[in-house]
Amino acid sequence: MAVALVLLGRAAALVPGAQRLLSVTLSVEKGLCRRISSYERPKRPLTAYFRFLKENRSVFRQKNPEMNSVELVKKLADAWKELPVSEKQVYEEARRADWQRYKEQLAMYKAQLTPAVAAALKEERRRQLAKRRSFKQKRELTVLGKPKRPRSGFNIFVSEHFQESEGISPMGKLKYLFEEWRKLSTFQKQPYLQLAEDDKVRYENEINSWEAKMVELGREDLIRSSKQRPKKNTAETVKKTAETVEKTETDKASSHETMAKLKSKKSEE
């Protein structure tokens, strides 16, 4: 069962909508954690600069209707820089007054929490921060063009048969395809497994090139550790790699031919 859930989880990433179903439990857990406390946690007060933005955004928008949001914020930032110190001081004093109220409200909020509730809220906060860091890192890697990880044979099978598979919901389709995958013989799985091996070769070539580029950019923190990277090529390894690539191309053509025969046979049935 554990293996099945892992495979379904990985396959869900290939199917729009399925990922949302897999996160239902996590969403429910978050909702329960939000209701642990009888009082809402006080919000941190705005800085002087953001208070200025909030108060003047609508006025600047009316005066500059042709500007998009980015241009408008830039114009507001320039206006803040040019604002006299005496006027900035007004916003700073308002921030200090809000900050004092915030500290008092926060103390009252924490005082009514039991140790168990406080620990639960602290853990939820830790999870939220970890999720934000993970999202930020993934977004950065996407911008930097990091190659996608290789797909498994099952992933490839799912992506090719998802649309015509039985099942009303995305999760139902995945479960159906998982059972169909288990029913396939070793011979029938071979074309997908071979394509997965081809994808590993593709990934290794692309990730090596990408990591070399990251080193040039001074981003060694993004490359794999020495344990994760394959050993350096010797002359014998280079020879074997060339032979593997040649064999891969031959096997790939054979795999596509076999898959075409299987699909033809299935349509006849």
C-alpha cells in the first residue's frame, strides 16, 4: 500500500487537478490549527513606507490611470524618497504607536494560550515558513532553468493513458491506471521502462550542463553534492557511455515500435 501511494503521488504531479486531491488532508489539518486559538493573532503593524503606500496608492492611481501596478509602485517609491524628513517622521511616529499597541495585544494573545496550543501553533508556523522557503527555492530553480527530473516507466504510462482511462475523478483515474500497470507483463512494461532509461540519460546530460553553468555563475549551492553526482568518467566509462547512447537510440526505436503494436492490438480487442 505504501508503494502504491508513493507511485500515485508521483503520478499526480503529471495530472492537473490530482495534486489538489492529494492535499485535502493537509488543508483540513491547517484549518483545524487555525481554530486552535479562541483569539486571532494580532497582525504586525505596517512600516512607515508601507503606510505611505497604503494611504497614497488610490490618489496616485487616479492621477496616473495609464500606469500598470509595477509602474505605479515605482512612482510611489520615488515619491517616498523625495518626501521631506518632517513628513516621513509623521509616518514613523504612527508606526511606533501601532507597534506599542501590537506588543500589548500580542502579550494578551499569548497569555490565553495553553502550552499545548502554543506548541501546536509554533509547529504550524514552522511548517508555513518551510513551505515558503521551498516555494521560493522552486521558483528560483525554474527561473534558472533547472532540468526536470527523469520520469519513471509508470509516470510515462500514466501520461499516455490518462485521458482514455476509466474513472470519474483524477484520483479515480490514477487508481485505475495503477491497477492496469500492475496487470501488465514484463514484456508489456518494457517499452515504458526503456523510455524511462532514455529519460535518465537525457536528465544526466542536461543536469551536468546546467550545474557547470551554475558554477560559472557562482551558485555552487544549487548543484548536487559529490555523493549525488556520478563518478568522473574514465576512458573505459566514456567508451561504455558511447555504447550505451548508441544502444539507447536503437532500443528507443524498438520501444516505440512495440508500443505501437500494443496499442494496435488493444484497439482491435
